[in-house]
Amino acid sequence: MNAPLPKHLLPGILQRETPQALIAALKNRFAERCSTALVVREQHGRDESSFAAPPPAAVVFAESTQDVADAVRLAGQYSVPVIPFGVGTSLEGHLLAVQGGISIDVSRMNRVLAINPEDLTVTVQPGVTRRQLNEEIKSTGLFFPIDPGADATLGGMSATRASGTNAVRYGTMRENVLALEVVTASGEIIRTGTRAKKSAAGYDLTRLMVGSEGTLGVITEVTVKLYPLPEAISAAVCSFPSIEAAVRTTIEIIQLGVPIARVELIDAHTVRMVNAHSRLALREEPMLLMEFHGTPNGVKEQAELVQELASGHGGNAFEWASTPEERTRLWTARHNAYFAAIQSKPGCRAISTDTCVPISRLADCLLESVAEAEASGIPYFLVGHVGDGNFHFGYLIDPDNAQERDAAEALNHQLVARALSLEGTCTGEHGIGLGKMDFLLSETGGGAVDMMRAIKRALDPQNIMNPGKIFTL
């Protein structure tokens, strides 16, 4: 049994009916690409969150921007909600049809439209995944660095302002999306931004759409920055006597300006779970998993400096992974940490956190949160993109045990409150979705949320674009 929806959403779950006339119109326009089969609707009515809601009334499989525009226009005629769907990897209930409606699946819109290696840009349809993109551009000597772990689509990554393990060096989707094509709530097709590196032309609509979580439009094309493949890459793991020692090392790395590409914290619980899941033999102690990009000499200098800093905090057992196969094995194990944790307690669900704080406050926030988690007795795992102050707890609970769920939610609330008190954020990369609406209000204040509502009402007066997410109207 998954978690019920937040109480403030319950009245809106079945608020809108989807008329049979709309279903008929969609089937007439899309034929077999409009499905009302229960198994298809259920697949498109869940994500990686712990929330549960009724599935959408229908699923439209779009193959072009015009398909998306026509589906949105038809839905608008009946004031029926539209929920964009990529591959379903979101963690905050973004895909749930909390007010009914239709799901628009863009996974078939998966073509790389234009590669411009001289300008370090590429334009893709929204269903292109990050792995697919990197496979298609590898002959150019370039790569796309944003790596949230899951093989997410570029459209979904843009909509949720995703980041991941490489963000400490290459930034997030916010810094790497140059332009978009978007279908608005009226079914109009607009373009925001250009391939130029900068512009002062009017409102920055690209930044408005990036992170809007499908509430302002459906993204149908994305233009992103590319980067030259590093001449040399080296990865290393280093074990520490405590989480504090690992965090203090990270803070020094960043404050000294070491251009490290990735630095991930994995606590001892998680190392143990990863070892069992991925058949590794990592030391079951707090660990930093690091990667260095650059020239051979540059990488060597970075690694030597980091090793010296780590040694000053008791870091030991530096283990290097210089071959692509060894690096892939390490990072695959890190990306599978969530699934390793879930499998460590059969039948459990994870209540996951997503806070981010200024790097100078990371130790305070993280160590107090670890102490609370340990005192609770709830099994947990801890991973973090600590190079930019972002970390995740996963509290492992029995979904049928209300006491465990309440305890995990209390830990989550305490952690977010702590992050906000340290001038951090309630979500570093997963987005607001369903579960963090109250946190958004605490973080930004009522005036800012009212401004967001005003933008939403102006661009989507019928409230059909993924309603019930980020805030309620």
C-alpha cells in the first residue's frame, strides 16, 4: 500500500470528470495511440514516489509537437487536466493524475534533431534520454554531463530542473538549457531562448519553464549545452573514520577551488547495502566517491591535493579506478544505491529527502540529521552530492505501518526545517511535486507563492496543466 495523498489534496483527487466525448475525440485523432486500457493507465499513473492516486482516464502517445498541441487543445475544450509523462522516474508524485485527466506520453518523441559541435549545443525532442544522447554524440568528442542517476528524459529533466552527480562542476539543468519549444495550455506552440550563449531580450521564459514541473506547458524540444570529453578521467574512493571527517574534507576541497567533477558521500549503512546489491567489496565505512576531469597532469594534481586533504581528516585506503570499466562499475553501484536500500528490507518503501544547504553549513545540517535518524531506530540510507551541499536520506519503512511512516515524516520535516534555518532549500533537485507544497511556502513565503499562482493563472486560466502540483489554486 502506498502513501495516501497529502490531506490538502484529498478533496481534489476526483474533482474533474473526463467526458466520453473527449475520449472519443482523442481516439478519432490518435486512433490506437490513445489508450484507455487499465494496465496502460496504471503504468502512467505512478512514479517512484510513495504516493498513490487513481490513474489517468486515457494515455496519448505523442509522436510530434503537433500531436501534443492537438491533445492539449482537445483537453482544453473540456477543461480536462493534462499530465506530461516521460519515463516515470520522478520522486515527488509529478506524474499522478490527482484531478483526473489524460497523460501525454512523449517517450516516442526521441529524436536528436540537431547537433552543433562547433557551438557545443544539441537540440533534442523531449523523450531523448541522457544515455541515448551521449551515445549519439560520442563521435563528436562531446558529452552531456547532467546525470541524475536514472536514465531520465531531457524533457523531464528540464521540467524538474534536475541535476545529479556532476553538478558540482557542470551545474544543473538551469545552467545548461539554452532554449525550449513548449506547447502552452491553449495549445499554442512557442519557443523560448536561442542557441546564443546569452540574451537580454525580454523576460527569461526559458528559466520560467525549467523547473515548472509541467504546470505551465508541455516541453516538446530542448536545446542544451555540451562539453568536450575530458582528456583524462580518474575516479577514486576514500574511506573515513566518520561522516564528519568525510564532510570536512569535502568542504575543504570546494573552498580551495579544486575543480573536482564529482564528489559523493556514502554512509556506512549504504556501503553495506551497495556491496550486497552490486557484489562489491568496498570498506564498510563512510566513503567519498570522487571523479577528476582534465588533462593527465591536471587530474594527477587534483587527485594528489585531494588525497592530502583527506589524509588530514583520517581518510585512508584510497583506491583508484582509472579504466572506463572500473569507473562505470563504481558509479553504477552508486546510482543503484536506492534500489540496493529497498532490497535490503523486503516490502519496504523509502521516504526520501532532498535538501541542499550552503557548503559552509553542510556539516552542521548533515551531522544533526544523522544523529536524529540514528536515535529514531528507523533503518535509513544516506547519499549526497556533497560537493554542492545536496544530500539525501532514505528512511526505510513498512508502508502499512502508520507509526513508522509518521516517524519518517517527522524526521523529514525536522531535516527541512534545519536546512531552511541554515539558508538552504527544501529540494535541491527532485522538485516540489505533491509532497513539498508546505515546505515551499516555508521557504519562499506567501508573497512569492502568490506570485507563482498569478503566473499560473495567467498562463493556464483553466488550470489544466498538471494541476495540484507545486501549490494549490
